[in-house]
Amino acid sequence: MECFDLSYRVFLNGERSDSSLIAQLVSDKRPTELLKQNWSNKPTAGKSEKQLICRIVDEGGASANAEGLFYLLIVRLHKYSLGKKDYRKSVHWKRDLMLDDDYNGRALLEYKGTNLWITVRAAYPEFLIHELSKEVKWLVEYFWKGLRCQVMVPCIDPCGKGAPGTELFDVEKLIQYKSYGMPFLCTLQGCDRLQDIDRNAPSQQTTSQIPFDPQALIEALKKLDKIDAVLENLDKINEDQQELRSKTDYQFAALKQMLADEAKDGPRLFSFQPIEPGFWDLDKWVKAKFKLTLWCEHSRRPLPALNSPGDKRGVYELELEREWFVKAKPFLKLMATTLFLWTPVAGAAAKLALDNYEDIKKELELGLEVVKAVARGSQDALKGGGSDAPADWVGGDQGSRRAEGATLRQLHAILKEKDPSFGGLVRVQNKRHEFLWVHENFKDEDEYS
């Protein structure tokens, strides 16, 4: 039953028990008292609320019912359950489910008719609502052949009829209109109002439209307390810090999704730094040696931080040409920036003692400096085929995505010649059949089963 996501082992008083929760046997009675305790009428101070509606339809576009969907959601998302440490605190029943993802916010999933409504309250709700809607859409379209999941957003003020929430907009159509630079007209009879897409659907950003500036996040991270203080006070971080961490989660998820196809053949995460002294003075270098370090995609930590003492696997010395570096600059800048943003967050979220945090941070800073050094005096080379997209670029048009994928595939080819095992990383699949490359310590994690 566990293999088919029909049940899961529960925790009781913080300890894993021998009992299992069978989703199909959960109560059909709405736990009113638990709802009042865990879901207020309005978001608390410092939190905002976002909603998405997953409209389930058949091939003809008519509303349809994905019978048993909530049973799967209860099992597959139990790591976010309010009862993850004690199942008696869980808030779920046959048609509704409440989840909590620490600083990423709290969510309520509920059926209204045949539509599934997702409401998230958080300092930055966009990340969690995007992840949950992606899970629902994948489940519906994978397990119920012939059904589709249309992700919709409700309209908000200003509303031409004075009744925000009355009309639902298809997210895919909103994205298309925005990509064409066109406004969106509400077709509700009696409204006919041009809609501000970003205001009506702030949660509609795809991974090609990350709505923040990584450089600003880097500056914000520098203002936070030392990593030890963050680790000790994770449950007490303020709304600004919660928003910051959710945004870095979003950036990280976007990077992985952008390179989803390439993950079949090799790992996606790495950091790099120059080996030779005086590299910064070599404006006209042709070739240079670099140290490249692979990272675990589950723990988001470099392999040396996970390996046993003295185990040097996952660290390589490579000789790379300047021409390749110039063409790969946008991708390398994005990689270095994302990992730099994520490093303190990974430690805090997992409550890990990052004894080598300063060493990791220094290597990532050197990687960013390499990109800046390559940019100096490279304009002529850039005209020959490279680009200089900003660090927060994730996705873009299909041509750009293919270029970034080609950069990673070239690295895979170089690394395979040196080490076909990729430093001992193990390729696993999550429940959405997406590939991840993880350290051997994490190969048997429950979420991969």
C-alpha cells in the first residue's frame, strides 16, 4: 500500500511507530475544532494570502471528477502534514487537507464542487502555491488518463462588477497574453474590464519569470545574523527572513526545472573556482585551470561536506577555454548566484551544523568573481555568439534554454572522461518521476519511494 501511495507510516510523539495511516479510511467529517485552531479567518500579521484553483476537466473541456485524488494527496504530501511528528495533530478529511511547510507557509486544499482550491498564507506564498499546484496537476494527468488540470486564478480588485473572485482566469492564457505584451480582457458579462495580469494573478509566474532580483537577495542575506544564530532560532525568524528564504527556494526550484532534461544524464549542481594564482590579472587568458565541485541535489551541499574525512570524490581539476567560459557566462552566473543564496538557507532549513560554511561561501564568491573577470574585455567575444543575461534569468525562450542545456551537457562529457561515477552521486527519481542526483547517504529517502 505504501508503494502505491495508499498509506504511510505515522509518527507518534516524535517517534516513528509501527502503525500506518490508510488514506481511504480517513474521516469524512470536517474537523471543525482543529480548523479553528490552525486556520484563522484572515492571514496573521506579516502574511499574505494567494489562491489557485485546479479545474479538472475531460477531453471535451467539461468538468470531471478525479475520484480518490485527496487520498493520494494525503499520502504524498504527508511530509508537510501538521501531524508529521504526531499524526493526531493532522488536519485532513476526505475532501480537504491542511499542510505546513515552515517558513514557506501554511496551505489549505479543499474541494468545491469538482474544483480543487489551494489557498496559501505566507510571507511569500508564491513558492508553496506553485509547488502544490504542480503536484496536483501531475497527479491528475498521470493517474486519470483523459483528464486535464487547468490551473486558474480568481480575479481580485478592482473588479468591474464590484465582486472580486467571481471570475476565474486560466493561468496558461495569462502567461501567453503577457508574453505577447497584450492586456487581458475579462469576459464576464457586465464587466469587460482590462485586467492587470500581475495584480490579478501574482502567483502565475512560471520558472521563466522569477519575480525578484537575486543580487538584492544576496545583499539581504549579508544583513542576516550569523549562520549559527539562524540555526538556533529557525522557528523565530521574522517575516522578512521567511520571505527571503521562500524566494531562495523558488530560485532553486526554478534552476532545477530549467535543467530537468539534462538531469537524466548527469548532475546539475556544481561550484567552481580558479586554481592558478593571479587569475584575476589575466584579462587575456586563453585557457585556465579550475576546481569544480559537485553538489548533492537533495541536501544542497557540496560532496566534500558530506563525504567521510579524506574522501575527495566529487572534486575535479579541469582546464577550460576562455571561449567556452564566455558563452557559458549567463549559466555559470546563475548557478553560482543560486547556490550562494541557498547555502545558509539549506543549513537552517535542515538544522545542519555547517562547520565549513565559510569555506563553502568563499568558493561560491570566487565563482561569482570568475564570471565577472571573464566579462571584462569579452565584448568582442560575446558578439561572436555569447550572451550576457542577468543572474536572475531562468528559462527565457526555447533557444536560450537549449543553450544553457548544451553548456551542462558539455560539462557532463568532460566529467565522464574523468569520473563516470560523478563522485559517487546516485541518480534517483522523486514521485513525479523527475531525476535527482543525490549523495549515497540520501538514496533511500522516503520521498523517492
